[in-house]
Amino acid sequence: MEKEICTISIATASLGDMYTFYSDGTIKRVYDNNSLSTDVTEWLDATEISKQNKDKLIKNCPEEFKESVMQILDYP
């Protein structure tokens, strides 16, 4: 496993949604489908993340990791 860069939450009030970014460009998402289906894990490519979620991720990203995360997301 590559080095973890950071984990960013874009959770709503009731459902979790965490993205973990790794130095090799991989992205792990752990989220809740609903109150009965929690901590679902999936591995994503940047192209599978919506523009809206990319905006939220960059907004919530700690400043010191922003440049690395923007590169992984191919964010403008």
C-alpha cells in the first residue's frame, strides 16, 4: 500500500462519506448507503468522482494537502 496523503470527509448530517488519498493516486471511499448499510468501501479513479464531490473535497481539504489532492483528482 502506498503512503496515505490524507482523509477528507464530505459527510452529510446523517450519512458518512470519507475519501482517503494515497501517494500512488489511488482513492479509497468509505461511505454509508443508509442507516442499515454503513462503512461500504470502494476504490475509485478520479474520473468516477462527480464534479460536485470534487468541489466539496477540495473545499474540505487541509491546505497542506490541497496541491497533492488536486493533482490526483485532475482538478482545474
